[in-house]
Amino acid sequence: MAIADKFDKAYADKSIDELADAPVAALKGVSDGDADLLKQAFNIKTVKDLGTNKFFLWAQATAKLAE
């Protein structure tokens, strides 16, 4: 399964840099409303912002350590 499979079809032919710069709503399952909430709460606008957000990273690390 390719990383592009995790994005809406409009992003299927994009490079990894373009995917990182894509709006959060480009991810499958993330609505425009979800993206608006992420922007309001955490100033997350792009996929890269989401993937590098300190709170999400801390939560991911905690979940991995708890396994």
C-alpha cells in the first residue's frame, strides 16, 4: 500500500513534498470541518503540520511506549 493511498484521489499523482504541503483535508477521512477544527485548535494547516505537531508526537510516543 502506497502512501498516496491515504490521500484523496486528487492527490494520487503528487510527489511526497506536494503531499506534505497538501491541506489536512486531503487525507482520506479528514473532512473540511475536521481541518477547520485542527486549524483553530492547533494552527494545523498542512499534512506536514499535522505530522510534526508536538502534541500529536507526544501522544504517539506515549501510545508506542504503552504497547
